[in-house]
Amino acid sequence: MYIVQIASECAPVIKAGGLGDVVYGLSRELEIRGNCVEIILPKYDCMRYDHIWGLHEAYQELWVPWYGAAIHCSVYCGWVHGRVCFFIEPHSQDNFFDRGCYYGCDDDNMRFAFFNKAALEFLLQSNKRPDIIHCHDWQTGLVPVMLFEIYKYHGMENQRVCYTIHNFKHQGIAGVDTLWATGLNQEAYYFDYDRLRDNFNPFALNYMKGGIVYSNAVTTVSPHHAWEAHYTEVGCGLSHTLHLHQDKFRGLLNGIDYDFWNPEVDRYIPHHYTPDTLDIKAKNKQALRERLLLRETDKPIVAYIGRLDTQKGVHLVHHAIYYALEKGAQFVLLGSATESRINAHFWHEKSFLNENPDCHLELGFNEELSHLIYAGSDMMVVPSNYEPCGLTQMISLKYGTVPIVRSVGGLVNTIFDRDYDENTPPEKRNGYMFHHTDFHALESAMDRAIGLWYNSPKAFRQLALQGMEYDYSWNNPGGNYLAIYDCIRAT
Ligand code: ADP
């Protein structure tokens, strides 16, 4: 099968969060299974060019219709750890992708509407006719809309679209300008509740809604999150649209790329280990302490890695730091915040805790350090308010780091409480779970984890080993996505 992924991220060259990991990992798995996969991305100025091999200009004359005129683009091709990627570079005064950031600009709607148009135009003009176009999140929600409303009539009538929603919170809310810019035009037609009109703001278009309405199959990234999106506020206003399209909507758990996230081969950690040599993990703990100037002492390390965002339960992250210290643990945090209020808060905490030999807060994005933290910590807290799938808990399991998670989204599908999960046999349980968003709930789960570490080291080690036994690779999800592709190709 010939599959083209159109996305705003692909790890490690462009990564703001889990989306990048998924685009890379899924593509790799699909290729291993004998499919041809290509990935189309924006050519951002700030991406990690050091992770691209053989970057060269593949198409010089891509003219993309825009506001009744056309913008000249170049398309670059290169290999990102074995995956073929095409990077679109527009030459216009808008400088859509030369902003020193991936997201967060006032005109993000226009930037990604343009990217969608350019990606389709590239497929059309270069005569690429994939069996499947796989799009991700609001940034590519207009691809199926334009494919089935415009490009279908220019020789792209056989393409089928799978649309994956990684986060319902950001939907791409835009005004009528999008229609004029992209050539969709027909205001009355698209401002219809059955098409792109936002369910709550009658004056706005909703890209993600367009993605749901027009795609042949829609997925989100875990079965429990699919249920939440249907029936709770987590659907962020799209529950009704999902109900209308429920026959094509499913939750599929993400996977982890075990070539990249694997303590046996991880090139960013100093000491490799397997379940049979778990004791070597202690050397990584020592290396982590040396790197972050934590004191060498007989205490567990509790970690947090992730965006510092209300989604991630920052009030609980903050509390976890002080509670861990109070309970005789060390704490390591690696996180970045885009919201200035949250950013300022954690910088304040960092300076307050600066001299504490049991705590280190690293604010920013640091891929290399994240690997050492997974390998060197004993526990990982994931206290999210909502979590579509969550990769950090799955990565932690692989590194023998025991997750302490809140019972939302994909965390429910992947973590099984050591003490209370009656549906899972004791030898299959792999972490700790709490339910409410108050401090007390988090504390009780942390108490149990830290208590086990101190009082029953053997039992704690056994729990870590049970986590390492889980297979959250792309093997299962890869097969599931292929089944969906097969199904929509037959329509
Ligand atoms: P989300 O996609 O909501 O950000 P996920 O748990 O799905 O969260 O994926 C997070 C990914 O990003 C993981 O691979 C995690 O290790 C990585 N990550 C998050 N924050 C950082 C950071 N500050 N530095 C390095 N890696 C990070």
C-alpha cells in the first residue's frame, strides 16, 4: 500500500510532543510491514536539521493557489532516520514557517491552511496518488475537505483519508478568510453545521470538525479517550459531531518506537540494561544525579517529563515535587511551558529550590536528557487532567520506571494499579493510579509507591519488571491502522 502522512510534526526532526513520535513511529512500522510511506511536513526554520540526511531540493516549481493568485514553493526531500520526508517551503512575504517556532503565532490558522493546500497541490503536481492519506490533528483538518471538494475533480478521486485526533483541545477555529484563501469559497455551503461551522461559535469555521466530517475514517489515540470524547467534556464541543459520525470513529492506542525508546540500545544513556540486568539501572540513576548535581543518597527518584500545561495537571505536578521531598524522595522535572503564567511559576519554583540537593527542575525541551531521566528514575508521575493517550507512562514502563498516573484517557488503557486493579491479575499489574484531581488522591498513590520502594524493595523491583514485560510497541497499533486503511480502501 502507498501511504502519505501529512502532519505538522515528525520526531525527532520536528517534535513539540507526542504527535511527532506517533507520526515517525507509525510510519516506520508501516514500512516494516512492506508498505511505501512518505511524510509531508512544513519546512520550519527551527527544526532539527541535524536529524535530516541528504536534504535536497526535489521540486522547484510548486505554485500553490492562494487568494486567487499563487505562492511559489520549493519542496525539499530528505531522510529522517530512514523515513522519506518532503518539506514544503513557501516563498512569500508571509514567511509562514520561518517564525522560530512551530505553533503559537497569531496566524496559525492561515499557516496550516496554506500547508494543507500546498501538500495537496504537491501530490497533484508531482503525480503522487497514494492509496491512503493519513492526516493528524487540527493542523491538517482541511486536507480531506479540500481533497473531496476540489482535488477529487482534478484526478484525485481514488484517495482515501484516515484522520487521527491527538488532542481535541486545539481545533483550528478560523474565520471566512480561510475559504477565500484556499479556494473553497462558497461561504454559505461551508458555514453549515453539517460541514465546517463550529458547533458553538456560529461565526467560525472549525478545521478539526472538517476533518471529522470529510474523512473516511477518524481515530483518536486510545479507546478510553474515544469514549471520553463521545460522552464527556473532553470532546471540547465535538461530541455531537462524533455521534453523527460514530460509525467511522474509533480509539486506537499509540505505540512506542522500541528502537528509540529502549534501555537495551538507547544511545543517550550511559549504561544499557534489560529486564535480566535491571540492577544496571542504578548506574543510570547515579549518572542522572551527577548530571543534575543531586546528592548521592539512598532515596528513590520521582520524575515528571512533559509539557507544563493545564492539560497535564500542573497544580498536581507542583504538589508532587513538595510531597516527594517531604516523603523522603528526590524529584526531577523536565518540562516546558508555553503559557507565560505557568512558565513564570515554574521559574520561580526553580530558583526557590535551586540549592536543594534532592531536587532539580530543568525548564525547556531536552530530548537527550529525557532519556537519562527515564532510565535513571524510579517513578514517573503523570497527573494529567486529561490525556488522550500519553507516551510518558509507556516509555517509563519500558525503562523499569514505575508510573503513578491519573485515571484518564490512555492512562486507563495502559496502567493497572498494583493494589486495586481487580480486573488485572497481580502479576500483570504495572503501576499506581488515582482518580480525583485533589492533592489527597495524588498523595495516596505516591505514598503507596514510595512506601513500597522503602519497605519492600523486592516487591518494587518486581513491579518494575512486570512493567518492562508489557509490549507497547507499534506492532499492535500498526496492524490496527492497516486494517482501517484496508477497510476504507474498499469503500
Ligand atoms: P503530549 O503529546 O500531550 O505532549 P505525550 O505523553 O503523548 O504528551 O508525549 C510526550 C512526548 O514528549 C514524550 O516523548 C516525552 O518524553 C516528550 N517530552 C515532553 N516534554 C519534554 C521535554 N521538556 N523535553 C524532552 N522531551 C519531552
